[in-house]
Amino acid sequence: MGYGRRPRDRARRRRQCDHPGGGAVPVWKGALLPQSLLCCLRERLVSPEARIREAAEHLRSGGLVAFPTETVYGLGASALDDRAIARIFEAKERPRFNPLIVHVPDVEAAAAHVLLDERAHRLAAAFWPGPLTLVLPRRAGCRLSHLVSAGLDTVAIRVPAHPLALELLRASGLPLAAPSANRSGTISPTLAEHVHASLGDRVDRVLDGGPCAFGLESTVLDLSTPVATILRPGALGPEDLEAVLGTPVEVSAGHADGDAEASGAGLRSPGCLLRHYAPRTPVRLNADPGSLTAGEVLLGFGPVKGAALNLSPRGDLREAAANLFAALHALDTLGATGIAVSPVPAEGLGVAINDRLRRAATPP
């Protein structure tokens, strides 16, 4: 089984969900943004149209704006502005060999910057807007800053499935480079509060859209070679992509070794550093509740006893994904000597969850 239902036709892959003040918002597979969440998102902003216009003006002036997506909060800047992109790397303390994902409002906007082959068009029709990033060849004459792709001849690009993100993209009129809105290597933010705690005054504006519905970063798929390859696991698994492509999808080993990191060699995808998504508190994986050491707290999954927090008491992987980063943020504030994590099945969405946990547990 894949990570979700296999797409059959366009009408069944998406539904149109009305939200206050602005038409219909397409929702990937109808699964990431429930109607109840869509209808309350704009209530978290006072005068949302004015805030979005203000944020868009900051972006056009070279500023940094954090905004929600269906995956995690992104730290956005104009992908056309070298100085603005440099500010992202400085604010995050992120190595410049680690590329950024460019966010655009639709596939037509993507085509202005990258070369979409037949595979890319099929995947975009199936999964955009949504948590799929495609790595594609840069179009000749493309105006995107070379900093976004770490000097490579490819660009990682996606269309987010979040109304505030889409409104901001349209209001700014810019492609936005937007890695997760946190300091590099630390826990990704799924709440506006996480952004403030991590970046403080390093960001000019934060648009608060409430909790991110999915809670894990997008799947990154490399289409720059004849064989489609997943570079970073996420919401979509190989089976989901193969159902659309009709051909096998490979899965990369998914990390840069120490030599590559030390040399500064350009990575083909974000999220591939050995240590990433990490709290300050040490993380121990596949822990048994009876094996806790003094001062450790348990992050549970399924019906386990003694957990300080539980990703999903009923063992639901989608619920666990949505709760993962928020739970790590919360446990990291307790002053514990360690965070012991219950086993999470390495199947379906559990592949992406375990990827994040392994990187979080890698020693500094």
C-alpha cells in the first residue's frame, strides 16, 4: 500500500474547498486541509488582506517573511534577489551548499523557471498544489538566483496547498525561496510560535496560519535524469508516484556523508544532511517503555503506557506525522536528559517519520 489513495481522475484527486474572502482552494487529494481548518485559517489574522499585502511588500523590498504551508512554516524571500536569499542563509545559519525549494502559485509559473517534461506535467496534474517538490533542469535565461540551487543546473520547485501561502505568492508576484523557518539543523516549525522561538527578530514578518495540517516536509523527487528518484521522503511514497508515472521510482540513500558536508559539495535536495530536525535534548530511537533511564521522557506511538506525549495513541501514521515536530518542540523544553521514542512502523508514511527521527537522533 502507498501513503494514500492512488489517483484515478482529476475530479477525484482534488476537491475545491471554499474559504472566506477568496474563491476556491484546491486541496491535494482532499486530505491535507480539512474544510474546518480552511474556514478558520483567516480568522487567525486580523485584517488578513492587509497583512498579506504588507507581507508581500516586504518580500518585494528584499525582506524575509515566514508563512504557513500544509507541510511546515517556510522562511520566504524573493527567489530573484541574491541579497534576500543571502539573508535566508544568514538567518538560518544554513550552509550555502544546501539548496532551497522555490514556491510558485501554479504550474504555469513553474514553467517560467524550469523545464517540465511529460513526467513532470503528469505529476503536477496529480499532486499540485500539494507536498511534492520536483527537481528539474533550470530553464535557459531563468532569472532565479543561483543561490537557491547551490550553483547546480537544477531547481527544486513546488506549489504549496495552503490558502495563505498561495495568496502571498499571488500578492507578491514573486517566486519565493522558502526553506523551513527555523535555524538550520533544528526542529522544523509547525506553529508560528516555533518560528518566533527559533528565529526571533531575524525574520521581518510572520503570517500565523495556525498548525500545519500535514506536519512533515514535502517529498522531493528528482526528475533531472531519466530515472525518477526520491531524494527526500515525505507525504508521497514511491507507490503513489509510480501509480501516476507508470514506471518504477528509485529511492536515494538520502543523506550526505561527512566528507561531502565538509567539502561543501552542492546537495541535490534539502533535508539530506546527516543531522537535521534535531532538538537540543538527545534522542534515542526504538525505545521500550521499560528501558527509560533516569531523566528520560518517552515519546510514544500507539497504545504504550508512561509516555510524556504520544504521537498517535491509536497508531495512526498521518496523525503521528502531524504531531511529530510539535511534540519534539514540547519535550525539548522539559529539561530532560533524553527523549526516548517508541518504535514507529517503517511502512507508508512511517518511512518519512523514521527518516526525520534518525536525523534528529544523529549525534552532533
